[in-house]
Amino acid sequence: MHTTTSTTTTTTTTTTTATTAAAAAAAAATTTTTTYYYYYYYYYYYYCYYYYYYYYYYYFYYYYYYYYYFYCYYYYYYYYYYYYYYYYYYYYYNYSTTTTTTTTTTTTTTTTTTISFATTTTTYYYYYYYYSITTSTTTTTYYYYYYYYYYYYYYYYYYYYYYYYYYHRHRHHHHRRLRRRRHHHHHHHHHHHHHHHHHHHHHHHHHHSQ
């Protein structure tokens, strides 16, 4: 079994400057939410352990992306395309004046992980959309962070003869028949539901080695 991971990151930034008289009124509802977001997600599909560790850290206009680890014991799946998204809304207000500069940065990171076993190759696609709006004023700055996390996850249809494990060194797992279990964890954190649906309805069937 070998695992290849390739990551592609695309960043587009647009900056617009506007003058807002109601900026001081918006600063009246001053909310200071300074939050690390530390996200630990654990999937259990059949005998596949999907261990996803996501650490988001923001400091001014820079961010430290993610550490990503995938390990799977089981190799054949019967599944259709499954899609899950949530987003995390964070904003920090300070007093503001008239001139407002809005910088919109959209970062799309596509991580492709190919796990090859003896008879087949399974490819997983993970799409991470980082979307931030950073608004700053002339005298003091306030940050308005909107973080949209779109998680698009699918794997493949194989015909339904039952299969056995390739254990390698992992003999502590039991021989059991597969049972179809789906856990749909819809973690809709926070309360803002701006549905920017970037639906990628490609129902691909990639069967290739990298």
C-alpha cells in the first residue's frame, strides 16, 4: 500500500475601498470574539479510519493551514457521493470611522490522496475553501472574518462481492462481514447561514494510480 498526496492552493485577492457613514453605528454593537478554532473530526466508515486533524491559526493577514493524516485499513467501498459543509463565523469589531477598505481573499486548496492496495486504487478529494473578508478603517482597524468550510467527500462504487482485508501489520482487527454504516455529522457551528453553495457535482470515478 502506498499513499500519495498532492496539494494545490489557489489564492485570489480583490480590494475595494468604500466610504460608509454608518460604520460608527455598526461599531456600537461591539463584539470581541477572539477565537482559536481547533477542529478534530473522526470518521468511521466500515473499517476505514479517517483521522482528520485541522488546526487553524490566524495572525493578521496570514494563516497557517492544516496538518492532514489519513490511514485506512479497509479498501473497497460501496458508497455514493456524500457532501457535508459547515462554516465558522468569526468577527471582531472595533470603533470605526468613515473610510472602509475591504479585502476579499478566496483560497481554494484541493488535496488529492490516492491509496493504492493490491487490486485497486481509491482516490479521495478534499476541498477546503478559505474565504475571508478583512475590513480595516483609517484610524483603527476591525477585522471581519468569514470562514466558509466546504467539505466534499465521495468514494466509489464497487460491486458487492465481499472482500477481505490486506492486513499487513494490522492483525488486531477482526474478521467481520461489512455492514453499511453512514455517520452524517452536520456540525453547523454558530448561527450564520450564508449559503454560498459551491456545489461540485462531479460524480467522478477515478481509477488511476499516481
